Amino acid sequence: MMLRTGATRSLIRSLTTSTRSTTRATYNAACFKAQLTSTVRSLSSRRSPSFALSPHKPITTALQRYATTGPGTPYDHIDAKREDRIGHKTINPDPDSVSVDSSTISVFEGKEGEEQKESPMLAGVYQDLRTIKETFALTEVPREAYYLGLAGVLPYLATSLSTVYLAWDINHAAATGSGFLLSGQTAEALLHIVEPLQIGYGAVILSFLGAIHWGLEWAGYGGYHGYRRYAIGVAAPAVAWPTTLLPVEYALIAQFLAFNFLYFADARATVRGLAPPWYTTYRFILTFIVGASIVVSLIGRGQIADKVSRLPGPADRLKALRDSQMEGLEQEERERRAKRIAKDAEGDDDDDE
């Protein structure tokens, strides 16, 4: 009789409902998690979503089947409007993107799946391109040093390109009788102006790169090393400025070697902790631009070696000055001897009288 009263029935119903709600919430959470995992695995392995996660567990399998195929799931409802919109959508042809394997790539693989199907040669090329891009990006280099450093090598590159163009114009004038923009004589005169500018600016850059080690020593970067670090700053200008006395070809070759040896010294300093970690890559970029400019200048100069007169350099001027001094001394000596001979002749005439 007690169980038939309204209060008793309400109490039993509330307890049953609470228990059922708790069980259903736990069940729904488990089913939702199983649903997500089952969806991913079904797309990758193309297995039935009902048996993808828990083989050998009948109860769990039944729950997963209900979660993926039961009422209220997103799999039992078809969006007719979306299907109709996709069905009437016009597909733009793109033959370049169609290949034998284009329709078999899983949508979850993305770029990694494409890279796995690339040939080893293409993969190596892409890796090299990425390495070059990362090298020239120089993300660790301070922006001020990066921009000013690149701006500093632009005049050197400009002189190199000017040498190539003037050489081409000289060849054009020799072949056709007139230059493209300049006459042959004008191009040759400008070439004799550009070449000393390139050599002098190269000596300035080498001196500046050597002076950086003095600044690092004064700042105490990596400790204080005294004369060993100062020697690099002294050797750079000591090698650079004598190249201005050499002929153009020898001066460019000497500066090319100086830039490379100084880069080697900077790389060693970076490895030993005497320079910032980014300094080696930064110096590589600048040295590459300068070295390429020197090579281009030598190639352009070699094309007109037999068509232009050699401009007297500082060494030639020093030699000419020395020769003129020697000629002056010889002339003075001849005049002195002539006066002595004339004086002796006058003395002999007086004795005869």
C-alpha cells in the first residue's frame, strides 16, 4: 500500500530520473568522444565506423554503433539544399592540377602527403630552395645591420655592373663603329674612372670589416683577447690599401682573396664565441655579393683586354716619377761635367798663353 501513494511514487520517479540522467550524460560524453575518434579513423582507414575503435568489446561496439547510426546523429540527416547547391555548382577546369594520383590523396594528408610522393630529386631541390630562403631571410640579424649592410654593398655592385655594360658598349663600338649609348672613347674613359672607384671602395670595405674586431674587443664580447683580436683589424687595411697600387686585374683578384680569408677569420671568431651567432651568416651574404661582383668585373674586363688602352695606375705613376727623377739627376750630372770640362779647357788655354 505504501508504494501506491503519490508521495512514494514521486520519490521513486525522481530517483529513477536522476539516475537515468547521470547515466545518459556519462553515456553521451563517451559516445561523443568515440564518435570523433571513429570519424577520423574511418576516413583514414576506410573501415566501418561502428567497429573502428573497440574490437573484441561487444558492449562498447554496440554503444558506438548507436552513437554513429542512431537517431539525432549528424549522419542520419541529409541536407538537401546543400546537396542541391553543390550539384549545381560549376567546376572550373584546371588541367595543370590534375594527375594520376591527384584524386587518391586523402584530405587529411595535406602537404606532408604530397612531399612523401615527390621524387628524391625534387625533394632535394625543394630543400635547397628552402635553405636558400632561410639563409637570405636572416631573421636573427638586427634589422639595422641587415639593411645598412646590404646598402653598403650596393655601390660595389653598381661599379661591377657598370664595368660590364661599358665593356659591352666598347665591344659594340668596335664591331659596328658606334656604341649603343656611348661612343667607344667615352665608354673607355668612363671605364678608367669606374675601375679605380671599385678598387678603392673594396679597400674601404675590407678596412671596415677589420675594424669590427676592434669594436668587439673594446666591448669585451667573448672576453678580452688583446693583440690576437687587434691583429685582425690591423691586417685587413694593411692588405687592402696596397691593392690600389696594383693593376686592375691583380687588384681585384687580391681583394677577392682578402674578402674570403677575412670571412674565414670571422667564421672562426663566431665559432669560438668571439662574435654574435648570426654574424657568420650575415658575413656570408655580404661576401657572396662582393665576390660575385668581383668575378663579374673580371669577366667584363677580360672581354675588352685587347680593345682598351691600359690606364696608368698609381704604381705606374710612381715609376714614372722615379724615372723622371733619375733623368733629372742624370741631366744635372751631365751639366756639371760639361761645366767642369769647360772650366778645365779655359785653364789649359791660360797655361798655353
